Amino acid sequence: MKKADAVFEGGGMRAIGIVGALTYLEAQGYSWQRVAGTSAGAVIAALVAAGYNTKELKKVLLEMNFKDFLDKDGFQKLPLLGKALGFLLQKGIYSGDYLEDWINNLLKAKGVQKFKDVSRDGESQLKIIASDITLRKTLILPDSLVDYGIDPMNFPIVKAIRMSISIPFYFKPVEFIHAHGKSYIVDGAVCCNFPINIFDIDGIPRWPTIGFKFDVPETSNTRLGKNDPLSFLMDIANTLSVEKNREWLKSENLSRTVLIPTEGVNATSFNISTDKIVDLFRSGYRSAAKFHSQWCFDDYIRKYRSSDIKTNFSIEAK
């Protein structure tokens, strides 16, 4: 058994590629000790922490109709003006309720509901990243809940995931009532889409931390000719996210990362075909095989120590 931690980038429907990569590494004997993720990466992290193996994850993906995630409530259900009113009055054109229920049922099937259910020695082995746009801060759940006067271990995992997957303008943000008032919580990618050093101690991993990131060209919706209002707003959100997350893409971090080509799949391609699901899965599998054939943890540590590499900042969640 090879102990390792795993960190999953957010990427919407592209997360299917992560399952392919995990499938290869699981076959090589890797056992994930701690897992962290943002947005769709948080979904994968939670399911891995709950005990799902890659065979089960693949089955879930192949049986899922992802268009069901585009559910509506309230003003969103109105014909013609539903999307506009959903955005203006509910801050999102889709509710996200179906997605939350889907994840909750998967977790319940493994007997997992709260962070205490995936904890060891009082420490959660699962970390989920979200963004508090009211207080302008990154949330590391469950750790950050202490600052809000909430018991971290008794907080529902599905609620943390719902916070992390709230793509701005797309899904409704979570209205989070806490000891200090109310915050709006959105997709963790706004602040930190790829927290590769979240488990490092003084900048060094105790054992391998393997990142799973998407190798995608930096194109925009408007560049591709999509000039509708939602595409415009999504480009604004993505631009802010890219600039904030560029710090995490240094060579020392990418050297411990599986880079997964996205096969032309966008984060919000909820109408994805079965063929594209298979393409993404295979892309992740091939990428993990390539990574595994070239990477050595001992070499990484020697290079780190010899060059005294340090990141400029780190997430305080050990």
C-alpha cells in the first residue's frame, strides 16, 4: 500500500477525468489518507473520503443524467424570464438543490453525513474549499467553521459541498447564517481552485501529495463567439478566479500534479454524452499513467531541499 494525499481541482463536468486518473493510481496500490478539493473536486474528495472506490465512482458517472443538475425553483421556473429573474432575485439561474440531494444520498449510502464521520484523532481527513464573498475570505471546511461559531465536526458535509459548487451566476449562492450574521458563500474556485499545498507541513509534504488538475487552454466563452449575458458573466468570474489561482501553478506544484486534458469538455457541459464521459475517463487514466512513470516522491523532496523552494503563501489547514 502506498500512502498519499490527494488534492482535486474544481472543473465542473471535467471531474470525470479525475475518476479515470484515480482508477489508474488505485490499481498501482495508492491509498488516499487525506483528500481535499474545490467545487467538483470537492465532490470527488468527499466520495473518496466516504469510502467509494473507483469502480463504484465509474458506475455512478455512467448511470447519471447530468442534465438533472439544472433544476429550478421559485422565479427560475417562470417561462421566458425565469433565468433573468433567477439571476436578479436569487443570484443564480439554477437552484442546485437536485445536485445537493444527489450527493447527500451517495454519502448516506456509505453511512457518512458529518465531518466527524470522516475524521481520525479529532481531525477531518476531508477538506473542502469555498469562498465567503461577504467577508472576502477563503473557507477551508470544516476548519474555518470555528471562526463562525460553529462546531466543525458536526457540520454536514453535503452543505460544505453545496457551498463549494456554487458556480457564480450559475447556481444560487448559499446564504450562510452564523454567529456574526449572514454570508454569501460561492464556488471555492473564486479564491482557491487548486490548494495543492494544503496538507504540507512547513512547506513539505509528510508523504506524497498528488494533485489532479485540468490541462485546458485559457479560452473564454466570448472568444468562442458566445455573446449571451450568462457567458459574459461567466467570463468575468473565470477571469477573477484565474488571476487569484495563478500562484498555485508554480513548477514545484505542477511537478506533483497529474495534468488531465479535458477533451473539449467545458465545466458546465451538463448535456455531456456517454462517449465524452468515456473520453474524459480515458484521458485521466492515460494522464495518471504518464505521471506515475515519471514521478518520484524522493526526487521531489531532494529537489525541494536542495533549491529551498518555498511557496509565497500557504493554506493553514494541517
